[in-house]
Amino acid sequence: MINPIQKLLNTKFRNKLIFMCITAVVPVTLAGVFLLYNLADTIRVNAVNESISTANSLKARLNDVILTVSNVSERVMQNDNIKELLDNNFINPDEYYNYYIQNQVIPEFLDAYPQVENITFYIDMENFISNANFKSANETVYNTYWYREVMESGTARWQVIHLNDEYRLCRISPLTNSEGTFCGAMVSSVNPNVYSELSNNADYSVVFSVSQGVVFYSGIPDIAEGSVIASDESFNYGISDSKPLDDETNKLDKIGHTVVSYFDYGNTGNLFQIYVVKPYSLFNDEINRVIYMYIWYIFLCIVLSVLITVLFSSMFSRRIQFLKNQMHKVTAGSFVLDEEIRGTDEIFELYQDLKKMVDSMQTLINDAYKSKIQSESFKLNQVEAEFKALASQINPHFLYNTLETIRMKAYCNNDKETADLVKKLGKFMRRCLEVKDGMVTLESELEFTKSYLELQAARFGDRASYSIYCEVSRSYKILPLIIQPIVENAFVHGIEGEKSNGKIDIKVFYRSGLVMIEVSDNGQGIPPDKLRELLAKLEKNDTSSGKSIGLTNVNKRIKMYHGEQYGLTVETALGRGTTIRITLPKVVDENVMKRLPEKYSEISENISSKRL
């Protein structure tokens, strides 16, 4: 079974970033849903509280209206003119007419208090004459529920009365004379315009009822005034309260979210109810609007987070993929990197380090390749030089012994000059035989060259002379056989064809921190075409043609052991001679030859074995 952690580690980096985004978005989404659910409840509670607050406000204002109408009713009943009417039983109808003409109490109150629509007296007296505000309590009136209720209770009551084909909220007050005898009832109806002013709001509808739910105002077309609102709510008389309506049988609860607020006016048992109805569509729309807004907000946040994560992961993944591809190219052996990575982050730093590493590797490989080429070239040059050197030797031991025999015979024959020449030649040959793979002193090299010059002087006689000047320490270490080949070249190509006055000068001196060896002759010089050929061979260290092998060999060996800045230079002029200058370092490492890839002796043995 695969370990989940290991499986996650084996996943692509981009998928890891997306997984991290998902693990971060899911809890945030759940938290957003939880908060959204709580927010919806909070909005519902706030909406209910707002409806309750509205109902309380309407209750207070309706209470003020009821209080005003009640006060007006009491003031009317306490009016002396009204008391006079109730205490006097007029017999003559003219007395009633005169009374009505002289007393305009009710119109005055109606003008002063717009909350009161009308005040009507229903008088229970014999021979009573009625007018607009004073009417006889006939049998019809007497049989009404409101009249009988006030007559039986003896207290003022608020009832919904059907007057002039309309229902009005009225205060029914019992009328008694000074002796306390019931004389009728006064009906004070409330102006319905007051209700419209109280409920002038488009967000909710209002229904006012009294007693056991008899409607005296309705802002809902389906609820008629005078109808009874069915309700199982138990109202507590003597207190004031507001609460949501929880009655599925109530018409209002089916129309919308309803809050009922009620109060017992003056603890008189006159219970008023105020219903604030907010349509479910409007009530839920407000909640849904907020919920949908937050849902879209959460959705947009999630989408934006996912898009940002995908964009960032893609960008980051591309940078890592690019870096990975470059590293794979390097491991495959290609050191040519593509375009630069933009930015200054850690990936950019890794890419820069990779470039530095590639440059270092390229440098090391180039150096190793050059070193290998130089080593192989050095081996080849050594083999070639040794081969040519050995090819020019014909068993030097045998030659030396033969020369020694000739010298002894010449000496025995009393030919000392010949014996001396043979001795010098033998010394020269022995020096050639003693050349090994180490450095030699400048003194040894000059002695060897001097031996060669003496042999040539004996050969040319008075036609050639030489001189040797040296200001450098005789113990200065030098490569063997680098002066003699140049002197030999001066004889062969410089003064051999001259008939007289041939001269070769050898100078060894210091100049600018270097050791200079000059071999000059006063011969015929080098023609321009041959000079160009010679200089080309020296520059390329070419010994393949068999011509000027001595100079080229010397130049190659010097550069090989001391460096490219050292070697031979040639100065010549036709008819005035040639000067060949050797440039060497002032301080020479004596072990330079021992650190070379192959020793002279090893090469010599290999070449000798092949030749044999």
C-alpha cells in the first residue's frame, strides 16, 4: 500500500500547488457556507425584529388616537349642555328644536379634533325628537349587540359598528342623567383617514382589529373590514405585547410573515390588535438577495482563487520545467543553454548557478581537451624529434671507438694535428652520446659548441673565425643541443659558400629580465622567399619537410619546455648576414623535464626497439 505522504511527494509540483489550493479553499468554502447560514438567520431575526418594531410604533400611534377619541368623548359627555339635555325631558317638540339651534357643541368638537369622524347620541326618552347628532334609541338600536352590551356593562366599550354601509371603530359610552339612570349611548366614531396615515408604507400591510379580532381597518384586499380574523392566539388582557403570529389557520399567516401587537386600552378590557403583514415574497426576497449576493461573492472568490492558483502554478511549473529541461540537456552533454529565465526569484538564482556550473564544466572540459591534445602532440613531437635524432646517429659507441683508434695511429705516425682533430671529434661525439633527459649547464653547452667550432675552424682554415661572449652565469641551466644546431646552420647556410672572412659571433646576455643567446654570421643572408618559408615553419613547428629541421627542432623544444613566449627569432639582410636570437627565461625550473608526460629515455627505448 502506497503511503499517502509518499504519493503526494511523487506528484508533480503543479498538482501539488493545485491540491494545496483545494485544501485551502474547501475549509474557507465551508466556513463561508456556515457564516452564510448564520447570516440568513440573522437577517430573518432582524426582519422579524423590524416588523415587531414597526408594530410597536403603530401600536403607540393607534393608542394615541384611541386616547384622543376617548378624551373627546369624555369631554363631550361632561358638557353642561349635554347634561341639560339628559336631565330635562322636553315635552314640546319646539323645545328640542330650540335646544338644537342654540347648542352647537358637537360640531365644535368635530372641527377641533380631526381624529373623530362623528359623534352620535342615541337617547332613550319618550317623545324624543331626533336630529343629525341626536337620535332616538328605537327598537332597532335597542336590539344591537353594542347597545345592549354598553347598557348591561355600564362602561364605555370599543366596538366595530356598521354605520352607513361602512364599518367604523366607535367608542360606545353609556349616557346617564344626574340621578344615574341609563338614558342611552353616545357613539364616537374614529376617522378612517387616521388609519391610512398610520399605515402609509409600501413594504408591509396593516390590519387593525378590536375585541376578538373584528377588523376595523385592513390594508389587505382579501381581508374585509368588519370580518373576524380567525386566531388561536390567546391575548392577555391588561398587558401589552408584540410577537410573530404562529397560527396556520389565520388568513394573514398565509399571506405573509405576520407580527401581531396588542394592548388592553386603559385596562378596560378593550383589546386592540395590530397586525403587520410583510409578504413572503418581499420578506424572502430580501433574505434571498443577501444570500445570493454572498453566494456569488463566495463563488467569485473561489473562482478567482482557483484561477490565480492555476495561473501561478502554471507559471511556476513552466519555470521549473524549463530549469529541469536545461539540466537534462546538461546531463545529456549539451552545454548550450536556451534563453534567460526572467525574474529574480530562487529559480532565477538556480538558473544562474546552473549557467556558472555549465561554464565551469565547459572550461574544465576545454582545458582537459586542450591538455590531452597538447599531451598527444607533445608525445608525437618527442617521438618525431627522437626518431630524427636517432636516425642521424649510426651507432655512436662504435664511431667513437673507431675515432679513438684512428687518433692513436695518427699519433703513432707522428701526425699530431690529425690526432688532435680526431680527439676533438671524439670529444664532440662523446658529448652527443652523453645527452640525457635532464638540463645541462650553460658552460657545458658552450664547451660543446666550442668543440664544434674548432672542428669547423680546422676545416675552413683562415676562411672562418668565431667568438664567444657570455655575461650570464656559467651554471645557468639550459636545454641541451640548442646552440650547436644554430651554429651549424650558420656555417652551412651562412659562410660555407664564402671564400674568406667568414665569422660567427655567439653572445649570451641579459635583457629585460630574460636570457638572450644570439648567433650572428656575416654571410650572404636569407632570401625573402626562404625567410618566409623558415618563419612559417618556426611558427607552426613544422619538421615534416626535412628542411631547417635543426632550427625548427630547437624552437619547438624551447616552447615545449618553457612556454610559447620563448623561442627563436630571425633577423637577416641579403649580403650582410643573419642573426638568430634565442629567448629564454632568466629563472629556469630544473625539474621541468621530469614533469613532462614521457621521458627521453622511455621514448628512446620505444623508438630504438621499433627501429631494431
